[in-house]
Amino acid sequence: MALFLHRAAAPAGVNLPTTVTDQGLIDISGHAQDEINQIVELGIMEPRTNMTFNPNDHVTRADMAQHLHAFLQQATPGPG
């Protein structure tokens, strides 16, 4: 989900951080670390705990709706 949102950011007008800041997540090594850190930094997705993201967990429909809502709050509005 984080990688999907990261890839959709530029076309949607979401400004990703230019410098990747480590968000202190201990379980994202080998799992698109930079992309996850950027999405978490923007508040689009949140860690499951203070130090874990659980990148292999399933994303529920409720989670997806929450992530998309947070994403769209940062997107550039389109025409009309």
C-alpha cells in the first residue's frame, strides 16, 4: 500500500519529502524503506507501533480508506 501511494504521489500532486528521514521503523529493511519512510513522514500511513510498520500485514478496507483519505488531503485538487 505504501509503495502504491508513493507511486501515485507525483501524478496526484502530493509533495514527497526531498530528503528521506528515517522514521525509526525496525521492520522495514528490504521493504521499500525510503518509500515507507516518506509516506509515514507525511502522515499518510502510520506505524502499527512506535517502532514497527508490519510491511507484510494485510491492509483492510478500512485501513485503505483511511490511507486514501490522508493521501487525498495532500493531493492537488483537480479542475472542477
